[in-house]
Amino acid sequence: MGKKFQTIDEYIAAFPHEVQDILEKMRKVILKAAPEAEETISYGMPTFKLNGNLVHFAAYKNHIGFYPAPSGIETFKEEISEYKSSKGAVQFPLDKPAPYHLVEKMVIFRVKENLQQ
């Protein structure tokens, strides 16, 4: 997507309805786990900040990318082992139910980590 988004609402609205539903649910889960987090767009994707970057997420053709920083990936490597992942990201396929409970746990971990800085 070449468009520059100003808000998370604009970002989500740019996707098909079935993807919008997943993105909205992801946003709600993140805000529930981190109610003080500030919503913004960073690196062209929805970003939540609390004492610095907390987490990012983004929609792609076949997956939702979730970016809980390398520490989040490392801490939850067992739980995310069924998903494709890298040093700082995990991919949740669009053709499978998103693991919102796991996203919540990862966000709670990142909140604690960022507040200890």
C-alpha cells in the first residue's frame, strides 16, 4: 500500500471488510491490554506507544503481521512456534483464527517491559 495513513481508522478502512474485522479486533485486544497506550501510525502501520514503541500490527495479502519487539518474540517463542516468525515479528495467517489471547499476553508483557525502562 503506497498510501500514507494519518490514523488507525484510515488504515483499517483501506482493507476488505473481513480483514477490517480482524484488524479492529486486534486493536481492541491491544487497547484492553494497554489502555494507556497512545495510538499512532509509525512505519506506515498501526502503532501503540507507551514509554516508547509498544507493538505494531499490519495487514498483508495472506497474513496479519504483529510486531511485539524482539523481546516479545523471544519470550513467547514456544506459543508462536506454529506461526512464521522472525526476530521482531510473527505472522498470523488470514485463513486461520487469529490468536487474540496470545496477542493480549504479548501486549501485557510489553507493557510491563516498557514501564520498567
